[in-house]
Amino acid sequence: MTALFPQNAETLPKLHDPEFLVFIRHGQTDWNAEGRMQGQKDIPLNATGEGQATQNGALLKRYLDGEGIEPSSLDFVASPLGRTRATMERARKQMGLAPDTYRLDAQLMEITFGGWEGATLEELAEVDPDRVAQRRADKWGFVPPDGESYEMLAERIGRWLLTVDRPSVVVSHGGVFRVLRGLLEGGHTAKVPKYDVPQDKVFVWRDSKMTVLAD
């Protein structure tokens, strides 16, 4: 399979410029609150995360109403993990839509941290200090044991992005947002893994510009 961009690229290409794309990160889980590397482990929302999902649905509904956009006209797609599905269903309910009528796409699953999933960086620094130091030096290219790098994730999300052909609402994960934003904006690979991804905000790309919705 041909790579979408050169290995060790310093800047991501702007692969695609969707007409209208909304991104919602799943709400908080206990592992998020504890700083644990979650990856593709199926950890449920906690009470805070459930509230964030409901709030984000209300934020998006208010924005769509103000723009004269009918929610049912959009394509809704989520990562298949439980925390993203629960977030999507709470958000759709706030928009007056059937909670469970949306698509799943496995390409939107979170970056996997492999054998590191479930641990905090502080815990890992005690048992695997050399690898933790490597990650800090090159978060973009570092591959955890049996895991993915952000560079690998960007290839996966880039291939998904090229399939987006209608106005869409995506519910996915923090790592996915980082590389998606990098691919939409041509981000520098050293900065992409450090993008902030709050769980109580909604991100809208329209006419090549990102807007952040928040209370």
C-alpha cells in the first residue's frame, strides 16, 4: 500500500478539505481522569463523561439551529469503542435524533499503545525509562511495544479522511483528533501529538476554518 506522505515528514499534507466536518471527542472515563494510557481498551464513560457528552450534543444542536442546518441531513459516524458510542448516542438524543441510528467505522478507533495500555507514564518511567525517554524525544515517530505511532495513526486516519464526501459528525478519540487536525491544517509533526483536545468542546471545520464550540 502506497504511503500517503513520506516517512519522517516534518509537515503533514492537507489531504482533503471537507465542506463541513464536526468532531466530538468521547467524554471522560476513569482512565482519562487517572492519566492512564487508554488506547483501544474499552473503558466506559464515567459520570463526568456522560455529562460532557450530553452537553456537547446541546452545543452542537444550538450551533446547527443558528446556522439553519438540519441535524438529520448530516452523516454521523463513530469509533466502535463503547465510550465513543455512548457519547454519540447521548449527543444525538440532545439533537432530537434516534440515538442508535449512525455508522461505525473501525478506522476511527484510538491509537493503540499496545503493552502500555492501562499504565500511566509515571508508572512506565519506573519500569521502562529508556522507552519513555524515546517517546518524549519523538512522540510522533515512537512506537510503543505492540502499539502504533502517531505517524502510523495518521496514515490510517488519512485514508479515512479521503472517503469523507458529505457533511459529517464524527465521534472519536483524542489521538484521532490530533492527527485529523494535522491533516486538515497541514500541521507540523512535532506539534501534532501535543494538540489539546478538551472533552467538553465541539470542533467544527467549515470553509477551511476550525471553530470551537463551548459553553
